[in-house]
Amino acid sequence: MTAFSLNPEQTARCAQLRELAAERLRPLVEAHAKGEEGGVNRPLTEALGELGLLEGLFTSGALDLCLMRESLARVCTEAETALALQGLGAHPVHAYGSLEQREHWLPPTRAGRAIAAFALSEPGAGSDAAALALRAEPDGSAGWRLTGEKSWISNAPEADFYTVFARTSPDAGARGVTAFLVPADRAGLTGAPLDMLSPHPIGTLAFDGVRVFAADVLGDVDHGFRVAMTTLNRFRPSVGAFAVGMAQAALDAALAHTADRDAFGGKLKDLQAVSHQVAEMATRTEAARLLVYAAAAAYDRGEPDIAGRAAMAKLFATETAQFVVDTAVQLHGARALQRGHLLEHLYREVRAPRIYEGASEVQRAVIAKELYSKEPIA
Ligand SMILES: Cc1cc2nc3c(=O)[nH]c(=O)nc-3n(C[C@H](O)[C@H](O)[C@H](O)COP(=O)(O)OP(=O)(O)OC[C@H]3O[C@@H](n4cnc5c(N)ncnc54)[C@H](O)[C@@H]3O)c2cc1C
């Protein structure tokens, strides 16, 4: 890729992904939903495995991951989210798991038969994740017992395994957290679904003395915060790509609708107030896309200052997508708010990425920290 465009192979791959999403994945979402959303769509995740897309989560660079997420999101946000959640939940196992953990969990995760989840957030610890309080208390020499709560965990309580971040050293902040791979069938682990505006499966988890052992640790004891942060860093630019895909879908819909809708003796697009809004949507979407591609390509090249660039990409793309989807709703009028309309779906979908994996304000804090850490220009 140059700084300005994808190469022909990448462009062709994106088109192929959009076609797969429309022909193979969208029908599975419609079959699952039948008017109702929520609940893990296992046939959809298995299809992502059969198509080799889940394998790509573990073998692709950051840019390829972005192209995959953007292409799927443009056609089928549910498929995009199912894919991303397998990555978020299983990346810690891929990157930090023992041979035994990897051999046991990664093949079924790649095949879409095992559902993964990433359990970091708690009612009292969201943006300030280092304040997490779920206790891992020593249980003789055998291991630990986990006690506490996790909340807003995507794929909970239906996942087959959870990457759980727990406090092994009290009062040690980020330095006292350990990551554990916890199979869903461990005694004492329960959960409940949450009814959210965002249309993907999510819930709470309750740990009542759940036993975990040395073989369940991911990475090293008390070094789990690094497991969480490297996972989130890897996925950050691609959250922006998800947003770009949604923005493009909304822009495509707005273009088609304003070209077709009769109004005042012409078409809606003949009104300059309308066509200039569409031009603004397209310009901001393209700017967001370029920022995302640049951040991901920099990550792949191992350049310094990745944190700030990834934060800019996530911040700008998610805020842009909100603007573009909202404007597309406006240009469609009432029909966009009807349940089942693409824009009604995108309107619910687009809100959460400005909050999760680092809220917009947190991204600004990351960017500012990096800016002020540099030598001042004389
Ligand atoms: C749809 C969805 C899916 C999710 N999936 C998962 C998941 O799979 N796993 C998981 O662990 N968590 C998940 N989460 C939780 C998510 O990570 C948290 O919501 C997020 O970290 C923010 O935490 P909070 O909601 O507690 O908000 P708080 O941390 O209480 O923040 C509230 C607001 O305060 C402001 N704020 C916070 N910190 C700062 C700051 N430093 N500077 C300036 N302003 C600030 C921001 O406006 C922020 O939105 C999900 C959330 C949603 C909505």
C-alpha cells in the first residue's frame, strides 16, 4: 500500500469479503434474528471459521485486520462483531498461552466452534481498568479462587471460555493483575445477559469462589495488565476500521436515497443543502479511512508512536461514523427510524465504539500524553 491507496490485490480482497458477507453471512444473521436480536449466533461464527476468516485473526497484520473488519462492517455488522470478539477473547491465549492452552482452545476458536470473550470491565472499573477488584485469592498450593463481578462482557454469558483479569496482589494497581483462561463450565461461574441499545450479545459474569490453577494463567502472575493492554493495542486501529465500514454503509444508503427520493419537483440531491451534506459525509469518511490505514500500516512496520496514531484513528473514525450515520438518518427522514431499517440498525450499532476499548476522551488523553512527552520544538 502507498500512503494513499490500496494495491489491486487488497482492493480485490475487500470486494470478495463484501460478497461473502452478503451471500454467506447476511442470510445467517437474518435466520438467527427473525425479528429478535441478542444471543450468540453460533452458525454465523462457525461460517466465519469455515470461510477461513477467523484464521486471519491470528495470521494477519494490523492493516489486513482493518480491511477485513471494514469490509464485513459495510455489509453485515453482526459478522464483523462476531469476528472481532473471537479475536479479542482469544488473542491473549494466542500471544500468552501455554502450548497446552493454545492446543486445546485455539483450533476450535479458529473453527468458530468455541466462543471466546474478553472479561476486563467491572461495575467499578471501566476506563480505569487498573482499578479492577475481582479477587484472586490463594487457595492452598493448588491455585486461586476468583470472587467478584465482571460487567458489559461481549458474548457473556454464552461464551465457552473467558480471558479474565483478576487481582492477585491487593493495592498494587496495574502491577497486581493476572490474566486467567477460565472455561465457562467452571463451578461457581454464572452470568446473565444485558439488554443494551447496541445489537450484539453482552452480559455480566459472577464469580463465586471459582477455582483456577497455575495452568490457567496467561502470561505471568501479576503481569496480566500487559496482556490486556497489548490485546487492546493490537485491536485499536481496527475498531476504527469497523467504524469506517459503518460510515461507508450509511453514506452508500444516503447517496442512493437522495438520488431517488422525489422532493419539490426534483430529487432530494438537487437541493444543495442535501448534496453538500453528502459531500461532507464522504470527505470525513475518507479522512477516517486514511487515518486508520496509516495507523495500521505503521503498526505493521513496527514504527514508534503507535499508541498516539492508533488513538487518533480510533477517535476520529468512531466520531466520524457517529456523524455520518446520524446525517444519513436525517437525510432519510422517518423511514430510517423504523425498526429493521439499515440506518436504524447502524444508529444503534455506531454508539458503543465511542465508549468501549477506550472512550474518546481516553484516546485524547493518550494523544496528548504522547505529544507532551516529545522534546519541545526550539
Ligand atoms: C457494547 C459494549 C461492549 C463491551 N464489551 C466489553 C468486553 O467485551 N469486555 C470488557 O471488558 N468490556 C467491555 N465493554 C465495557 C467497556 O470497555 C467500558 O464501557 C469502557 O471501558 C468504559 O468504562 P465505563 O463504561 O465504566 O465508563 P467510565 O469509565 O465510568 O467512563 C464514563 C465516561 O467518563 C469519561 N471519562 C472516563 N475516563 C476519562 C478520562 N481519563 N478522561 C476524560 N474523560 C474520561 C468518558 O466520557 C467516559 O465515557 C463493553 C462496552 C460496551 C458499551
